[in-house]
Amino acid sequence: MPESVTPEKSARAVFIVDDDTGIRQSVGLLLKSVGIETVAFESPTVFLKANLEDAGCILLDVRMPGMSGIEVQRRLAEEGLGIPVIFMTGHGDVGMAVRAMRQGAFDFLEKPIEDQVLIDSVLEALAVDDERRRTLAQRRSAMDLVSRLTRREREIAELLAHGGSTRGIADQLELSARTVEGYRSRIMMKLEITSLAQLVRILEV
């Protein structure tokens, strides 16, 4: 079973994956002291069964029985999870660190880790994850809005976003300028925007 720590303040939880009970507990207590919620796992197998969307970052031991941290990182990447991963190891070497970073690791820390170094790395990773989630939310919101458009409205929206004038679009699509203006009004209404600059931003997301 995972071990949970619930502090007074928290953003998303930091998931700790380490087969060393002492490490799990000491890291959990350290992060709790600065108001960060943690959930600890004794093995990769238990960790990979958890709801990983709840994680703001992952503290991952490199060497564990049954499955290495590098392999866990590879599985996370295959699932398309962009949660920042911070590796912790007492047996690190340059080659291992390079491989982890090439696979997208956020940081690579060698045990024993100084408290402030660990806290700083975790806080930076949580900030990166917050930004990642905001970007994803904005993208989903934009996609939901754009999905309201008909095929013709989407076509005209793209032309407007690329600088097309009402007259030019009308000529290109063999429509009247008045018809294009009608489409433009409906596009703005459906996308809940009031300017072409906003239209460009939505279509770029």
C-alpha cells in the first residue's frame, strides 16, 4: 500500500518511488515540512498501478528490485505522461545520468541529497508541471471551442487568421462579402472572442 503524507498546504502531490523505507520516510517528512503533499511507493509495480495524473512530480530511485527507474521513466514516456521526473540514486554515474536526461528527466540527484537541493528541485519541477497543466487546459479549451465550428466556418476562420480580408475571402470562396461577414460574426460568437488577434491565438493552440 502507498504511504500518504498530508501537509497543511499542498499543490499536486510528489510521488516518491524508492525501495528504501528510510528514504521514503525522510524525503516525505522533509517535503511535508515545506507544505508539499507526498505519496510514497515501495516498488515500481505498485507505483505504476496508481492514478499518476495526481502527481505533480515524481522522485524516482534509479536502482530498484525488479524494474529500474530508467525503465519506469520509459514506460511513463510511452504513456505520454509529461510529469517531471527527478532521479535519486546512490549509485549514479555519468552514463546513467545522460541517459536519464536524454529520456526527458527533469533532474538527477545523487544520494545523500542536501535538503535544500532536493526542495529546490522539487519546487522547480512542480512549477513546470503547473505550467504544463495550464497549457494543456488552454489547448483543450481552444479545441472545444473550435469544435463548435462547421467545416465552412473553420475554413473561413483559418483564412481570417492568416490575414485574409472579407473581400479577398469572398472572391476566393465565390461568396458575397455580406455572407463572409455573416460567417465572421458567427465564428466570433461561437469562439467567444472579439478580435482577430484572439482568433489567431485560438487556432495556434
